[in-house]
Amino acid sequence: MNYYKWIRLESDPVSRTSDQKYEYNLEIINNSQRDNQVNLIVKKISNQAIKKTISIDLDAQEIAAITTGPGSDWQWTVLEPTKTPEIYKLTITEKLGIHKVYRIDVAEGISQELK
């Protein structure tokens, strides 16, 4: 027997960091299921072939609300540069009904929640 697993993917519009180095967006996979996953997708603007998928330690069950378009002026996250090269601050916005902040190491492709 063949078993197919349906994947539900939601994402916010692609945005750019204020230093214009990266494009990014958040993907929520299987939001209402136990096997949900949240990823930050980051692409280097100078070389679109360089793409990182960074897992975010955020249980999609924590998301209180998902606000979406129309248009492209809404975003679930803001990725901001810090004083350290390749280290960024990711803020989850009110568009997901929660507020969390993460340290993102773009070079290593890792995230860490800041308490």
C-alpha cells in the first residue's frame, strides 16, 4: 500500500534585511499537526544560489493567530543585522500572535531563542 503524507506549507512574503545582504521569509509546515516545523529561509542577495534553511525552535502550536495579506506589506518576522557580521536578530511579530526573539547565525545556519 502507498501512503501519502500531505504537507501544508504557509509562508510570509519575502523581505530584505536593512543592510540589503539577505532576503528572508518564514515557513510554517503542517501548522495544525504534531509534526509541525518552522523554518527561516535566507538567501544571499549577491548570490541567490546561496540559500539556507534554518530551523526555528518554535512549536507551531504556540502560534495564536496567523495574519496574512493581501499585498506584501505584512510579515511574520523581522531579521535585523547586529554588530557582529553574519549574526542577526530575528523577531517574531504580532502577525503570529506571539512575541519571541532569536539569535540567527546565518553562516552556520543555526538559531537560538533569546530569553
